[in-house]
Amino acid sequence: MSEKKPYVVEATFHVRYAETDAMGIVHHASYIVWFEEGRSHYMRARGSSYAEFERTGYYMAVTEVHARYVKPAHYDEKITVRCWLEEARSRSMTFAYEIVNPAGEICVTGQTKHICIDKSGKIAKIPADWLAWMQ
């Protein structure tokens, strides 16, 4: 039995100067921001947006972030963020990421875990239509 391949979305852009340290190496916190860009791009590629999800009265709060730094990225290098939905449950989602350089070498891998909350901040079920759409 073959395993279903995930729907992977890629966002490519140049490393900006503000994202680097004095040596021109990307600061570790920038990769977390790029994970968010990957998630946003993922939702747009699926045909909607996180902003649209929020308009329904729900939010996906980050509960956990994991990043494994493999190779540094540098100023003005063109990098690609790959993002896919790794797991979806009734109240939570886990996204996975790879950030690669122009040679296709992995710079960072990671995951973010999210819990659905309503406007009052209480944990809520992800609306069924959104859950089905994301999968």
C-alpha cells in the first residue's frame, strides 16, 4: 500500500539584508518568520487565506515551533520555503517545512503546531468545511 504524498507548496524569494547578522548570515529567528510565509502561501495556493479563516471567527494559535538548522542561508541568496500539512485533527494542525538554497541543499527543516481557538481564546473545533478543505 503506497503512502499518500502531501500537497507541497513552495515560496521563493531573496534573503533581505534585515534578516541577516553582521556577517551576512540569516539570523535564526528569520527562519521562523519564513515558516509563517510558507503557511500563508500554502493557504493561498489551496484557494483561500488565513485572513479569510479569521473572518469566520477562528484563529490558529501557534503552540509549538521546532527548527533544525543544517546549513546557513546568506544575504541576497534566493531561498525556497517548502510547506505542507503534516497532520490535521479536529482541533489542531501540524505544518512541516524545508528551506532550501539555490543548489537545493536543505538549510532548515521544521514544524509548527497550531490549536484552533475562537475569538474569546477558548479551544474550538476547526470548522468542518475548513478542515476538509485543508486536507
